[in-house]
Amino acid sequence: MLRVDPPRPVAGELQPAARALSVGEPILVFDAPDREGETDLVFLSETATPELVRLARKDAGGLVCTAIAEELRRRLDLPFYSELLSLAAREYPGVARLTERPRYDRRSAFGITVNHRQNYTGVPDNDRALTIRALGELARDASRLTDAELARRFSEEFVSPGHVPLLYAAPRLLAERKGHTELAISLARMAGLGESMTVCEMLGDSGGARSPDAARRYAESHGFEFLEGRTVLEAWRAWASA
């Protein structure tokens, strides 16, 4: 079974974002200027709708990915994508030349890609929303399932490869890695929400990442909460030590 932390109140400055996530509204999270320097649009996976996927696709514009906690990854026995490449290199030597550390971090959080079994291609907003929502519901229910029940449900509901990339949070979350994956899952844990969040980078018209100021203006114009990564990190440190 997954470890279930005793309920503790989320920090005051995070409460509006936690409330928004709990009712299916997206928020924006900027990581840090010395990391990716990107803002991600973030929503709780179990609340995914075609409209949220469309918002991420059109207004954010980056890759729509679904993050899960390390506990769930471990219970499902899922590999990191880099591990699959390392294994493939034995049969396909060309792959070995591709496995490098990302420039912005010591490792990549990318795992496998999945589709829900009810999907046809898995690409349309309706299809991706179904896949994401089912992943969120699985993460929400995981603590009530045995390992065998969890594995059976995962295999019955999903196929791979698919069109929703999974991201795996670091085991110690923000104490170990400070990417959007960990920021999002830490938010979910502090808020007592299901520990699967969907993230998508906010891109700008210049072809690069949307600037923090532009992302903040977007959030304000749409009534979305905007969080700095450092705010989440400070709240996490206080929450984890309480």
C-alpha cells in the first residue's frame, strides 16, 4: 500500500491554488530562473476534461504530460524512459549515443507513454482527457488497493505506447529535485489531493518559453492562480518538517 501522510493544513499562500486544483481549475507554476526558467500550466489529473486538454494544447502549447509520485511508479514497476534506452542499446547500439544527461538537470523524469484502452488513436482532446483522468483516478485510489489490484487495474485500463507521456517524481520530491514534476506532486500531497498532476509548458510567440511576466499576465487575465517555485519550495520545507 502507499504511505498515507496524516492530514496537515497546506500553507496559507498555497490555499487558493489548492482550492482551484481541487475543483478542476488549472494553475500556473514557474520553476526558477536558474533551472528551466519555464512556467507550466498545471491541473489535477483526475479532473481532466477535453476543455482542459484543449486549453493546455492551445494556450500553453508545450508537451502535455502526466506526473505521478514515485510510490505509484514503484508499485506499478514502471521504468524510466532512459532505462528503456539503456536496455535497447544492447540490441541497437545507435541508441547508446542518445542517452545523455539533460542540460537543465541531473536526470530526466520521463517514463513510458500510455493510452486508455477505450481510445482509438489517443490523440484527440477527448481521448487524452480520458487517459489523463483515468491515471488521476488510479493515483487517487492507489492507497486503497493492494499491489495486485493496482497492477491489474493499470493493465486493464492502459496500453503503451500511447499519447500521454508519464513523468515520475523523485522519491524525496523537492528535497531531491526541483522540477515541475516535483513541484506539482508536492502541491498535490500538501493539499491532500490525488497524487497525479498534468503539466504543460507555456510557450511564447517567439518560439521559446513564455516569459514569467507574460505568463503572470495570462494568469491574471484568465483568473488563474500563479505560483513561484520558490513559494512552493518554502511551503514544502515547512510542511514536511511539521
